[in-house]
Amino acid sequence: MAYGKTTRAVMSAMDSGMSQASRHMVGVAQALVSTPFPPASSPGDPPHRRTGKLRSSIKYKKKRVGLYNITAGDAKAFYAEDLEYGKIRVAPRPFMRPMMLKVMGGLGIFFRRVF
């Protein structure tokens, strides 16, 4: 697909804004899980940091121009989904959904700077 100079400039600016927004969102999510343990977090609140593996597993990755994924959990923090949504005997301690609520209103700033 051929793009003109203007389209490429807009796509590049949007990608830059998305990259900055994704980086910001990762930082907010990491901050939510940075409160040291002990004590344990209350059910419904973000989990407190014990080893730092969950915090380190929160990352963003570019899929294509303007599309980024933000993920939590890896081989060392395999329990991320269990904390976010809970299990039969474990109450949820969400951290990704509160991050989204926290940043939703302020994401426009990353695009106002670009345009």
C-alpha cells in the first residue's frame, strides 16, 4: 500500500503518541504494584510487591504502526491473571483494570503534543 508524505507523517506521529501512551500506562501499572509487602493487600486492591516479578513482567510491545499491547505475566510471574481476576479461593487484586481507569482521561495529552 502506497502512502503519501502527509499520510506517513500522520502515521508516524500517531505511532509516536501510542508509544508514549503505552510507556506511560506501563509505568502507572508498575506503580500500582510497587507498595512493599508486608502487609498483604486487601481484596479488591492492587497486590503488594513481594519479589518484584509481577512488576517486572508488565511490558508493552509494538504489534504494528499505531498498535501496542500492554501485558502482565510471564514465566516468572505466571500468577498475574489469578491476581487480576481472582480464583475460587483467592479474591481478585486487580492492577491492570485500575491502571486503565486511572489513565483513560489523560491519554489525549500524548496526541495533542504530536499534532
